[in-house]
Amino acid sequence: MALHEVRGALDEVRRRSEQAHAEHVRHGLSWPLLVAAALLEFAAFASYDLPHPWGGAVLFPALLLAAGTMVVYLRTARVRMPLTHKGALYGVAAGLGLVGLFRLLSAVAGAADVLAPHTVAAAALCGAGVLIARKWRAMVVARQLRGRAGSEAD
């Protein structure tokens, strides 16, 4: 095998990997999945403002709905990427950061004497999360398209 054939094969592998990653992000951050995740997050976080016996009762149905959303996500994905240790650590860090940010925002809203501080904090997090996820999705897909156009010019 000649050197230019090896380079061509490696470039094709990189291009396919970028395509798979972009499709994974495109599907994972699609509007239906983002809205479902935001509503589940809102329901779980805002439930802390409910009266005593109902505050914890909402968490279990929210977890069941989250599991159902994951099943739908995995069943409809055109590209399935394996979960790596690095991806799992990013997920755990993002989840802990989200809970920490929620606690901080709800404490600030509580100090400002907002009527339902957890609901306000949950709404702010969900709104910001959807906007950030959409921007990140657009960046990843644009970077993948830019990479493909650059490799076709060579």
C-alpha cells in the first residue's frame, strides 16, 4: 500500500468519525429530545416548591419518564456511539454542576423573597440549557461541515 493510499484511508476514517459524531449530536440535541429533557428537569426541580407530601413524590415519576426518554432516544438514533469513561465523567460532572447551579439559583431567589424560588430557578436553568444546547449543536454540526469541505478541497 502506498503512502498516499494510507493517508487517504485515514482521512476517510476521520471524516466518517466526524460525520458520526455530528449525527449523534444532531439527534441527541434535537428539539423533541431537548423539550422532553427540559420539561423533565423543570418538573423535578420545581417540585421542591410543592407542599410536603408531594415534593418527593414527583421525583419518582420524573425518573421513570427520563428512563422512557432514554429508551426512545436509543431506539430512534441513527448512529449509536459507545459510552466511554470520558463521556460518563463529563455527564456526571454536568449533572453535578446542574444541581449545584440549581441550588445556587434557588438560594438567590429565596434570599430575594421570590414566591416560588425553586420554580423560578428551574425555569431559568431549563431556558438557558435549551438555548446553550442549541448553540452547541449548531457549532458542532458547522465544524463537521467545515471539516468535510476542507477535506474535499484537498
